[in-house]
Amino acid sequence: MERKEHWENVFSTKTEKEVSWYQDYPKTSVDYITALHLPLEAKIIDIGGGDSYLMDALLDLGYTNLTLLDISAKAIERIKARLGEKAGKVTFIVSDILDFNPTEQYDFWHDRACFHFLTDAVQIQQYVAIVTNALHHKGNVLIGTFSDKGPKKCSGLDIKQYSQEHLRLLFEKDFELKGCFSEDHHTPFGTIQNFLFCGFKRK
Ligand SMILES: C[S@@+](CC[C@H](N)C(=O)[O-])C[C@H]1O[C@@H](n2cnc3c(N)ncnc32)[C@H](O)[C@@H]1O
């Protein structure tokens, strides 16, 4: 099944709590963003944001320049419906990340459990080039993937697990590693998935 078809199917057939990655509040991501003390008008983009609650949380905190990109139009339809009027304050982009050709530069790039679906070395390098191109000079990035102690699949698809060193090497040309931390995500099914989050700053 094609990548897009897979995700349209997921968001058309499963409720939010029927997917392993569900969080009612994305605390790790919100804490990371707030600790950066970005101005509220900072340009923030969430890659593969799906219908997660990150946009809701950032809108509540007063951020005004938010973008969500996802391959699934259905996911975006769902988050727009949930946000109601507030959806007008977010820019939504339906695109495969690998086809994303940004027309502006972002101050903060967030990716929780999207990057790890790229398993092909050429596509991984393409992603790194896209972040580099999209990020403002001195912009920040937070990437969350399954760690090498985490699952090998997500949503039935193969993923690539990462170690801190592996992520550092991938991004080292243009990014300084600020730090990494591991997180046990408790899924709605009562299982645990070990994530690795690494934060980078554009050199
Ligand atoms: C595991 S979910 C994580 C969703 C969200 N980031 C969260 O933490 O709740 C992966 C998301 O990435 C999106 N996605 C997968 N591959 C993608 C790609 N190549 N380009 C853009 N979005 C993609 C899916 O549609 C889905 O919303």
C-alpha cells in the first residue's frame, strides 16, 4: 500500500485512542518548546503532526505562527474539526514530507514519530536536507523516534530505530546536538514504547 493510502486509511478507520501514539497532552514536546523561550510569534512547524494535541496546547499558550504538515488529508480534516474556530489560526499543509518545498523559514521544527518511518538511506538524507533548508539560521529542531530499545514497527509499518549517536551523526553537518532524552510512552493499549528525543540547533 502506498504511504499516503496507508495513512488516509488509518485516520478514516481508527479513533484517536485506537492508535498507539495517542497522547491527551504532549507534555514532553510542550515542555521542550517552552524551555526554549521562543517569542510567541516564532514560526513553529509540526511534521507528521496528524491530529495530535500539540497544536491545541501551543494555541492555548498563545503561539500565533503555527504550521502542521501531514501526508493525510483526513488527519488534517479531523484536527480542523476538533479545533473549530481556532483552526483558522493554524496553517495546514497536506504533503508528504519528502515533497515539502518550504516557502518560508521556521524557527522551530517538531517531529514526533514521523521521521522514523523513513527507512531508505536516500530518503533519510532528503529529510535532513529539507529540515536544513526550512530552518531559520539558529532555528531549533526536536525529533522524537523509537529508540533502539523501542518497537520495530509503528502503525504496522517498518520504522527505523535510532540511538543518540546515530541521530547526531545524521544531523551533525549543519546542526549542533543540544541533548537527547529517552521517554517511555504509555500507549492507550497499556503497552510501553521507548522513544528517543533529540534536540538540535542550526549551526
Ligand atoms: C505515528 S503518527 C504520529 C502523529 C503525531 N506526530 C503524534 O505524535 O501524535 C505519524 C504521523 O506522520 C504522518 N506521516 C507519515 N509519513 C509521512 C510523510 N512521509 N510525510 C508527512 N507525514 C507523514 C502520518 O499521517 C501520521 O499523522
